[in-house]
Amino acid sequence: MHVLVVYCHPVETSFASALHQEVLKNLRAAGHTVDDCDLYAEGFNPVMSREERLHYHDVPNNRVALASYVERLHRAEAIVFCFPRCASACRPCSRASSTGC
């Protein structure tokens, strides 16, 4: 099976990173092909620009900036998301540096 692993964490020495590496190792050991999508390493920009929003409903054109990600999603037979969920507070992990995220 072709598995897309979407990983999102800015610190390569984090617990989340260790879990991500385990996911990759175990999927490959089970014989799956893996597309490892590390959003920070790839410089993914999650912010929608004004221009992108104005053309949001123009489906052929609204995918241009994200074409490589759309293609990866289409190729995937399964998707695994690896990202931290900080349980100590209702705030983004980037602001919760002492929580261990």
C-alpha cells in the first residue's frame, strides 16, 4: 500500500519527531511504500493569501500553488498524520514550549 505520512513539527529532536520516525520505520518494515511529507522541512506555507481566497472556488486554478501536494494526496492509498496534540493547555504548541510538545 502507498501511504502518505503528513508530519508537522518544527523541532527535529522532539518527541513528535521520534514518533514520526517510528511510524516511517514500521510502515516500511510492513512492506508499504511511504511518501514522507514533512511540512516544515518542505517549507509549506499554511497561510491563504488574499489572491488565493478570491479564486478559491475556481477549482482548476486554485490548485496551482499546491499542485504537488494535491498529486501526493491522489497517489496515496492511506494517510497518516503525525503532529503533536498538547493536552496541557488550549493554545498552539509553538507557544507551549515548556509542555514537551
